[in-house]
Amino acid sequence: IGAVPFILVLNKLDLQADWELEKGAIAQVIQQGWTVIESSAKTGLGVEEAFLTLTQKWLKDNVKSSCTNPRIFDQTLNFEQYSPSLLAH
């Protein structure tokens, strides 16, 4: 896909029994380095995580190159400290 940050969001987690995925498909894309997040807009599970993960990837790709102190950058990129719902997963 190139330099554009991306994640694969598998929505409708509340209807997971109805998903039509080949066995091992999710594990296969994870092995290829993709970030996969299961979510449900109905329950809210994974929605915040998806947005935060994509934002974090974008910042890492676009801001780190202009930061003069990578240690400071890595510390400020920790979104989990601001999102209690992510810590519950």
C-alpha cells in the first residue's frame, strides 16, 4: 500500500459468527505485518483503539522525522496513558 499508514478494521464484531473469512486469513495478514483491529460500532469495542492506532501510525511516520530528540518523541506518542478504555482490553 505504500507510505500511507493503514490498519485493517474488522467491524461488526458483535456479528462475528456471520463473518465470511477463510480460516487463518486474519493470522496471515498479521504475519505480513498488518495491524488488525476487531471492532463493533454497536458496542463501541475497538472503535477508539482503531482511531488511536491509525493516528499513532500517522504521527510516527510524519512527525518523527522532524523531531530532534527521538526519546522525547517516543514518550509523547504513548496514547494509552490518555485512554483508559484501551487499558481495559
